[in-house]
Amino acid sequence: MRMISSLLATFFCASSLAAALPEQPHLYVEGSAKMQVQPDRATIRVAISETNKQLVAAKNKVDSVMAKAIKLSERFGIKKDDIHADQLNVHRQTRYNRNTNEEEFEGFRVVRSLTLTLEKIESYPELLQELVNAGITQFNNTEFSVSNRDELTDKLKKEAIKDAKLAASELADEFDVDLDKLYSVSFAPMNGPSVPYLRQASSMRMMDSESGSYKEAYNTGAITINAQVYAVYLIK
């Protein structure tokens, strides 16, 4: 039988246990599962910024660009509930003049932010270009995600439970002891000083996006989803 590295597999003495772990002999194990998926949704955060000594002119320019951006977003199939246009932010800008030793008024900087959630992710490159064409001047960040993450996480939790069971059985075999019963289980680490035994990393599954491939310049890569479970088994 293979050796357990770094004594992660340990029988815990009662004197070293926290309240979350039993006083009787036991095994503390961790089960894990993970997969890689291609994102099928993008949350895009952009903004329009305009500076003008005339506040009304700056505001009108920003509002005009924002209206265009919202209209084209709807054309890309983005739902109204997934379009969030923030209120105006106005900043009075000045510049220090070294010749006069005075602050000089440069103009009013008007900014409006826009957050879009795009579900047709294959349209992401085209949408970015259209936003540029509409006059958007700032691209803050894009967050790629998976629409059915909760469903996938639930499946991974079940896989993690299976992995924890195998870990407990493997550990018991290594030390020639018999498992008695499950004492406790949690999806967060137990309140104790000991490190749970973790089997060798499970193979990572790859799931293709149903949305189609992206253009090479905008390839986002895969998202890794993880699930862990921590279990304490009493031993005979």
C-alpha cells in the first residue's frame, strides 16, 4: 500500500481536539471535486466621460452616448433588467498654473457608467466594437460567468461526498482499522487544529459551452468550479 504523505492521515488524540471533533478515535477527511466550464454569460462594465466648461454641453453629450449604448444593447438581445445605467457623476476639474501660481478651471467632467449582462456571449466581440462606435470611452472590466453555476455546484458537491467516502475507506485500509459510522459532515472546514486527509486530486472534467466558440482575440478561457466536503468518521 502506498504511503500517506506528511502524516496527513492521523489518528487524533482527545487532548488535541476542538469542540467540532469527537473525543473518541476518528478519521477526518476532505472530499473534493472540480470541473472546468466555458462561460456563457458576460457582465460588461463601461462608461462615458466628457469634459467641457459648459456643464449642460457635457451632460448632453454623455446622455446622447448613453442612449445610443442602451439602444444597441437591446438590439443585441440584452434584457432591460440586465441594463443598468448609473446616474450622472459631475466633477469640477482644475489645473495648477505654475506661471500664475493659481488653480485654473478646466471644465466639468461628467461621467455615467453602464453595466450590461450579455447572455449571447458569442456576440461579445461585436458588442464591444459597437459600444466603441457609439462613443463609449471607458471599458472598466468584464466578468465572465456560467448561468447554471448553482446546478453545477450541486453536482460537484455530490461528487465531493463520494470522494470523501473513498478517502475515509482508503485511510482506514492504510491503517488497518474499521470504520464505525459517520460522526459529522460539513461543506466548510471543521473547527479543529488538524488538517483533513485529502486524496490525490480528482481529474478535472471539461465542459464545452453551448454558446459556441469566441473569436481568438477574445478567448476568455475556462472557469474552474470547485466543491469541498469535510467528514469525520468514527473508527472501531
